[in-house]
Amino acid sequence: MAEVTAEVRDLLKKHNLTKDDVWFMKQAKKWAVKHKAMEKIQVREKMVIVDLEIVFVDLTLNACVVKCTAVNSKGIKVITFGECTPKNNHNAYPVAMAEKRALDRAILKLAGIHGDFYSEDEMDLRKQQEERKNSPNKNGAKNNGDAPGASGLPQAIQERMNNGN
């Protein structure tokens, strides 16, 4: 395990967490906060999930996008998304994973630690994105991510959304 930095110690102390609530992802060189610990942060910081909405789901593609709207005790509101496709997830529950990612991102943003820490649900996604960026595609060129459009969604999902499916 990587050495616990002052930043990690501060996070643990502030939210009454233990070293078991976080882990270090070597490939991303970032600390991840476990989902259960995210829920502790949400309660401690008095964050309220205002809305969770499935904005896209296609179980034949094992793909889902969930929108999360959350507010903290200071009235600060965030809207963020969690996505799940076979390109960033290997379990059989894309809706549950998209929901967890959306919730965790909202909590990280409201806690002011998004970008410094990741949720455990995003760490595998981040690792896979880095591997795809660094691996050549069929033409031998480097990938710039798995989505051609600004939406960040894989092409099959974006096409179905554009066609109203």
C-alpha cells in the first residue's frame, strides 16, 4: 500500500473514516474511497440526493446512464452522471453500477474532493480508459478514448439515443 499522505489522513479524520475505507490504485496513482465510506461522508456532510434519473438504459447493450442531483447543507447543488457500459464494467448489473457511480461522483463533488479522490467504482473505469488511450486501435493509431462524440458515450449508445431508441 502507498504511504498515507496528509491529504488522505485529513479526509479520514474529517469524516471519521479508517484506513480500511480507502485504497490506493497504483495505475491511476490516486486514492479511492469505498462506496460504503461515500455513504458515511454523505450522512456526515448532510448531503441530500434530490433526484436520481435513468437517462438511458439498454440492457441488450448492458449500458446505462444515471443522472444524480444532490444538495449539501450549504445549499450547493450538483448535477452529475454515472455511466456503465461493457467498456467500463464487467459485472452483470449496469443499472446498479451507473447509479453507484452517479451517487459517488455527486458526493465527491459536494465534499470538494472530486479529482483528488475517486470512488472505488470509478477506479476500474479509470484504469480501462488509460489502457485504451495507450493501446493502438485497428489502424495502429492511439485512441483518444472510446467515444467519438462530445457526449462521452460509446457510439452505439449515442446512435440509439439520437434515434429515440
